[in-house]
Amino acid sequence: MKRACVIGWPVEHSRSPLIHRYWLKQYGIDGAYEKEAVPPGEAEAFLRALAERDYVGANVTLPHKLAALQAADVADEAAYAIGAANAVWLDSAGKLNATNTDAAGFMANLNEQAPQWNASRQPALVIGAGGAARAILYALLEAGAAKVLLTNRTSERASALADYFGPMSVTPNWVEVVDWKNRSLAVGECGLIVNATSLGMTGEKPLELDLARLREDAVVADIVYAPLVTPLLAAVRDRGRATVDGLGMLLHQAVPGFERWFSVRPEVTPELRSHVAASLGSA
């Protein structure tokens, strides 16, 4: 029986077991998926001992994504570019491989929920400069976005992120920093707006963003999935504009890891979405 797990600190909040156990049952696979609470500083040792713990791989959540990249014997382009890994597996030679599936998960969710968005036609606005923002910038760059505006409460972090991704772009100004106080002005020129912060999450303050300039063809995405409809998405829907919630990103980012561990590529279905949404108190 193949076994995989999710590691984090804390880890009880993780929805990964709901997703992977659903797929194991759906596809009739003799496997298991567990939660492992791993304290800070112990993640590298844990991951290097996966085989001894009878695991074929693992998902990695906060605060261990950097440690997972450092522990890997082999890491792919996405993990290196994003600077973190969220899924690892042991290959046939026993080497620890690492990837980051957040970018692919974001893009798959965006394409599914808002196929009308267009990478080359208009700028995108990414709000935030943490790990999620890094993954989304990488995803948009790979998708051929012509220009991305980036804003963050701490401007130094936004500038550092823009400098990091700048050399990867096809044009010098592919990522342009917008001052936090001007974020609402930037909304008017963008066809895609992405909240890549925790603002709006249950227990957090809402993202303050004036939507008066929001274009009729704009798509607004939020990586937050608890609640499923954040204050930002509710305000956008009230204006009749397209929205993309964060649950789909969570579901789609899980696909590559499951395929690596259990040799079946699973599908993200409405039934799976409902199954996980029920745990959030949302149907």
C-alpha cells in the first residue's frame, strides 16, 4: 500500500487529506494519506527520511516550503523560480524530487472559472508579495502575460519581487511596482486582479480596494478559500463582474502530487469541489 502525507506546523487545518482521500476512494486505490505535524527546523530531516517512514511522497505547507526545496536532491524549474516546494516524491533511485504546483493550480483554476481572461490583451494586477504572489507571477509569466502590476503593503518586498522576476520577462518592464496607496487607481487599467494576500480570510481584515474603476470585462481572483466568497469577491459580484474563488486553486494544485504518488492522474470535478466546500461551511 502506498502512503503519502502532508506536513506543516500547524497541520490540522489542511484540507489536503479531504482531497487525496476522496481520490483514493474514487479510483479504488490501495493507499493512504496522512497528516504529519512537523515542528520548524525538523522538516528537512523528516523529508529525507520519507522512505524510512514508509511514505512515497508528501505535500508541504507552511512553514516548510523553503525547507522542502533545500532538502530535495532534484527540483524542477517551477520550484527554483518560485523559491519554494509544496510537493515531493521519491523516484525509482530513492532520490527526493521537489516541485511547486501552486502556479499550475492557479492557472488551471483561472482557465476553468474564467476562460475569457486574456494574458496578452491587458495588464494584470497582483496584490501581495509573499509566496503565493511569487507563484502567481511565475504562472502569469509562463502564460505570456504582457505586463503585470504588483502592489504590496510593504513596498520594499514588492520591489524585490519585481527585480527577481524582471530578468525572466521578455520585456524590461514586465513587472511594474505600484505604490500601495495607488492600488485602486491601478484597478482601472487591468483586466485581471488577483488578491494574493490573506486579507479577507476568516479572522483577517478585508482587503480595502475601491472598485469604482473596475472594468466591465475585468476578472477578479482571490486565493483565499475560507470563506469561499470573500468580501472582495462579494463586492465584485455586486457589480456584475466575473470572479474566481480560491478553492479551485487548492484542488488543482493537488493533482500533480497525487499522480506522482499513486500513478493515476485525478480529475477535479464538481463533486470534489462540493465535498471540500462542505468542510468550509459552503456548498
